[in-house]
Amino acid sequence: MKRALIIFSITLGLASSSAGQLALETCQEKARLNFPMLRQLELIQRSAAYNITNAGRGYLPQASIFGRITYQSEVTRIPFDVPNFPIEPLSQDQYQLIAEVNQVIWDGGIIRSQKKLAEANAEIEAQQIEVELHQLRERVNQVFFGILLLEENLKQLGILENELKTQQERISAYIQNGIANATDLEIIKVEMLNTFQRKTELSETRLAFRQMLSVLTGEEIHEEISLEKPSLELAFVEFPINRPEIRFFDAKQGTSAAKNEMISARNLPKLGLFLQGGYGKPGLNMLENEFSPFYIGGVRLSWNIGGFYTQRNEKQLIKIQDEGIDLQKESFLFSINLEIKRQQGEINKLRELLKTDHEIISLRSNIKKASEAKVENGILSVSDLVREINAENLAMQNRAFHEIQLIMAIHQLKWITNN
């Protein structure tokens, strides 16, 4: 089901790209699928499956073969003679080749705990990858919003450029009417050249950012593809903390139960069946000094009670490790909550700035219009008019900058809480 949802989201993203717009969420998903470490998740799953399978094979019959050749200084002898029945003494060189098969009936739960431990370790590795993927999401956000900010600046510079062209035509008319002179026109031209330089610089920076986004997503982000500006509707949503680091801490603690079970299982009795078959000299009949086959079968019980000496301390060590993980988790949540409060304050600040931005732009527009009338009447210099034009454009840039900052702050809050 999860794989189907990912494929569906990618399909929607590709459709959006072909339509000429690319959403932030699409970039995040493409970057995730393009990140090399994502393929590590599949390797972790495969490794865990092999470890669990290998542990389960402990229930299969275990066969072994061993042999020995010995020479001993003494052999068993009958301390008396039997008339008319000579007994040949055993050879001092003896030979044995034995095959043994063991079948576990009860291992105390060791194999079961090995499987649980393999699953828990795989979960730790998987959550570590998720933490790295979460960091990748922040890098995508930074590049994406960097491009939006650069494009908004270029848009405002375009407006300024058009305004300066209008003023250039107006000043040219003033020169013909004797209201302005050639120097006034040169002031406008200098400002137009400055605007052109800023546009060139921002355009090159935007190209570099688009190349960075292309590398992150694994897809060429052409100039024809516009980035969709996210909505501001999420500003007042309370996001629960859903960071992968929390699941990473939980996964580390998830190994404790398996470790405790392993310790207990190691100290329980073991029961199994065994069968030995062999060929040797002598066989089971020690009085027969010839090569002969033999076999032995039965039930084997073993119990190593030495582990009880350290069992309590081993479990206490695991408990201490869990307490250390709890402290790490608590410290992490403390830092996250502080960051959430700071980010919420940043969002509120930017909203207030946006409210005043609109008023500032309106006032600056009125001041510019009044300055134009003064220049036309010959009571204000063109330099003063250019200053007012730049001031109006700067106010418009500030509004665009604060809007992108607000959207970015909202998505930064989403990133902090992982929502």
C-alpha cells in the first residue's frame, strides 16, 4: 500500500512538472527517492531477513563429523587367565570416526530472542536512515525557498526596471520642454544599469540554486518549470512532534526486551535428542580388538548455571542504558519544544510585518506620485525622485521577502515537528 502511494505521488509530481509547475512536496519526495541512503533501507531489510532465517535454522537438526586416532600407554586387561580361552589384549593404537546428529527440543528461548534482537537491530538502522532523510528534507526546503525568494526579487527588479523606463521617457519629454537637462536623464540611465547588474547577479544565483535542486531531486529543473508557492493556510495549525529521532530512541530501547530475554534463556536448561553413528577400533565392545560399526542414541540435558552469577548485573546494565536513552530523548524533546516556540514567534512576527508592509507600500506610492508632480513643476530634483522610486521598490521587495519568509517559517515548523 505504501509503495502504491509513493508511485501515485510521483505520478502526480511528474504531471505537475509537465504542466510547468513543481510543488515543494513533489521536490521532497523526489529528493527522498533519489537519495542514495534510501537504498540502504532495502539492504537493511534483506540483512534482517537473513539473520532471522539463520536464527530459525537453529531448530533444524545439526550434524557434525569428527574422528580421532590415539595411542595410549595402557589398555584394559583382564587380571587373570582363563584356561583354554586365551584373551587377546587390546591394541594400544585406537581409531574412531563418528557422525553425530543433534535435534533441539527446548533451547530455553534463545532462538526466539535472537530473532527479536535481529528485528530490533534492523529497526535501529532503518530509523537512523530516516533521520538522515529528514535532514535531506530541510536542505530541499532551503534550496526551494531560496529559488522563490530570488525569483520574487527578480520580479520586483523587473517592476523597477519598467518604472525607470517610464521615468526615462518622461524625463526625455521634460528635456524637450526645458524642465530637465541631460544630467537628469543620465541619473536615470545609471540607475537602470545598476538594476540590470542586480538582475544579472540574481539570475546567475537562481541558476545555481536550480542546479542544486536538480541534483537533489535527480531531475533537471529547467527555467520553464516554475516553482509553486506554498499556501499560508497552515500558520495556525498545531503540529504534533513526529520526529524520526524519537522513533530512533524507541528502537534502541526496543532491543532491551530481546537482550533481557536472551540473558534469561541462556541460563535455562537445554533439552535435545542426539544420535551417534561410528566406525572404530574398538567399537562399543571394548573386549573386541577389531574394527566394527556402532551407534548410540538418546536424550541430552544440559544446564550451565554459571550464568546466574552475572544475570542480575547484566540486566541492571541494560536498565541503565535504557535510562540513558530516556535522558537523550527527554533532552531532544526539550530542544524541539524550544525550537517550536521560537519558530511560532517568528511566524507571528512575520505576520505582523506583512500587515504593515501593505501600508508602507501605499504610503511610498503616494510619496512617489507627489515627487513626480514636483519634478514636473521643477521644484524637486530627479535624484530625489529616483530615491523615492527605489524606496517604493524596496518596500515592495520587503513585502515579497517577508511573505516568502513567512511561508518558509511555516514549513520550517512542519520540518521541526516532521509533519
